[in-house]
Amino acid sequence: MQNQPLRIKLLVEGATTPRRAHSTDAGYDLFSAIDIVVLAQGWQLVDLRITIAGIDIGASVINGGYHGGVKALIFNHNNEDFIIALGDCVTQLILECIMTPKVEIMSNLDTTNHSKNRFSSTGVSKRLQVEA
């Protein structure tokens, strides 16, 4: 998987190739291909003017068969308009390896200390835990 290229197509002259700013970054920066304003307290769909083979966005997952345009949905929480200029980094693309193992039904699962403490219990002090 590491040697497979990320295949993209730039749809317009102002589109920018996704890139990692630092070798230790997990995500690829994605850039606006247009000047656009996100109104105060408003949503704006920013077309990045690229397509990526095998990528599907929304604030969600991009499926392998999707080859359409990539957009970023941005909300401006401020009371003033937010200006995005051509070439501004507006979001990141993080690639994940997907596993689709066979589902196996078990009559019992091994018990661990963690499973006794319930969901999201790591780091919670003993006195705060509620017994079932």
C-alpha cells in the first residue's frame, strides 16, 4: 500500500496538488482553487477543483469507486465573514487502510480488565466509575 500513488486530476489551472507540509504530517493539505467568502454564521461548500481516484468526501468517507470532484464543507462560527483566497489550505485529506474481515460469531469473548470498566473508562478515576 505504501508505494501506491495517490492518483488525482487537477480540473482547472488554479487547482493545487495536495501535499504534506512536513514529512511527519498525517494528512495532505487541500487548497482552495477559487477566491470565496464564507458568510458569518454560514456554511459554504468550497470546490477544490480536483478529483481523486478512490476518494469520496462529505464530512465522511471517500469510497474506492468514487472519482468525482472533491469539495470541503466549511462553517464559519464567527460573526464576521471569512475570506478564503485562491491557494489557501482549507482542509486535510487523511488516507486510511481499510480492512474488511470476515465476521465471526463467538459464544464467548476473552475478558479483559478494560472490558470490566466499560466504554470510555481509560483514565477515569475509580471513585468516578459507576457500578452496573
